[in-house]
Amino acid sequence: MFNIENFDIKLNTEYIGRNFIYTEEINSTNTFLLAKENGQNINGTVMLAEKQTEGKGRKGRNWQSAPEVNLLFSILLTNDKSLFKNANLINFAASLAVSISVENLYQLKTDLKWPNDVLINGKKISGILIEAVSQSGKIERLVLGIGINVNQNSFQGSFNYLPTSLRNELGKMVEREKLLADILNNLEVLLERLKNDKNNLIEDWKQKCRMLGNRITITDNEIEKSGIFYDIDEDGFLLLQTKDEIEKIHFGDVSLY
């Protein structure tokens, strides 16, 4: 059981997580916070679920997770024009927040995979999904969903990248309350940096991306492209160097060639 008091003591934010919703089971925390009719409108609201029956990953995939051992949570961001103009980079701030917390708390080296995954020893420990509601072409509400494999010790199914958990990598159980508070503390700082100095944030992300400069394959549905992972542009898109040109990639699953 998640101890909300322990979490609250360690939370050191101004707005993220100050409105905190805990639930045993829900279809999807992203879906719930995205829907205005559910009455949640406070900027920085965090919803944590022990179990999601329709947990979501990128491209409509399911996010499978054992109940009560991991961190499955979403953050609602509202009415922040300066942040929303860099909406493509919010997942960079989120993956950095997870990476920094894992490295500082547990001394585990992480690797960031474009556009939104956190790996340890080549295995996936965290995924991020951003969804938004727009009105007249402008973002009204944005929800940042984060899933982290914390204390799950076995995984079933087929995966693009094999999953792992902090428990498996450390050989011991991890306190979820401390980890969640630390991630949210880092995230609030990183979102401010995104608004004020996005290029600096991108550079920090690139320092943790080992694929950068390597030959990669990008798969989008049935289309496959190969080339050198040349760079990340100022909007967070991947620049792929092929024989003839440098191509801007908006979507796709990346793997080493």
C-alpha cells in the first residue's frame, strides 16, 4: 500500500503533486485527468493508481503492470502557454526527471531512448505518454503519464525492449513514496528550465542518450528507415543522417542497427 503521508513529507514542490489523487484501480489515469467533466482542473494535479485496467503506451499499445508494486501516475498541466509552446519537449523533461532520480537515489546508470523511454542496461524501466486536449488549435489541457517498473520482479508478454525493474537491478525492494516525490521535485525544476532555456535541457537529455551518433533503425508502422542518429533539433525531433540527406523524424520506434 502506498503511504501518502510518507510521500507528502518528501515532496518539495510548489504546485506539482500538491493536489494528489490516489486510487486503487482505474481504467487509465491519463484518460481520467484529460476529461474535463471529471472535475480536475488544478494545474499540477497528480493521480496515482495501483492498477490500471486500460493503461496506455505510445501508438495505442497497452502498458501492462502488476498491481501495487510499480508507479503508474499522470500529471495534469493546464493554462501554461509558455510551457505548451514547447509541448514536444515535455517528455524530455519527464524522462530526465526519472533518470536523475534513479541515478541519484540508487546509483544506477540510465540511458534515455528517443522519444520517451528510460533504460537500464539496455532494458526498459520507464515509459512516458503525453496526451492533450486542444481548443481552436491551442492546448487547453495536457496530461503527462509516466509508468515506472519499481518492485515488479517478473514480466510476461512480448516486448520491443525487454523490461526490467529497480528491484531486479538492485536486488532489493524500493520505497515508492520516496521515488515518486523525488521525480516530481525534479520535474518541477526541469519544466521551469524548459520554459526558460530549452536548449540547455535538450543538451542534458542528449548527454544521457547513448544512441546518439550511432547507426539506428526507425520503424513507423511498416516503414523502416536506417541511418546515423545525427542530432535532436530544438523541437525534440530526431535528425537522421542518410546517404543523401538529413531527415527530420517525428515518430517511430528506434533501435540500434
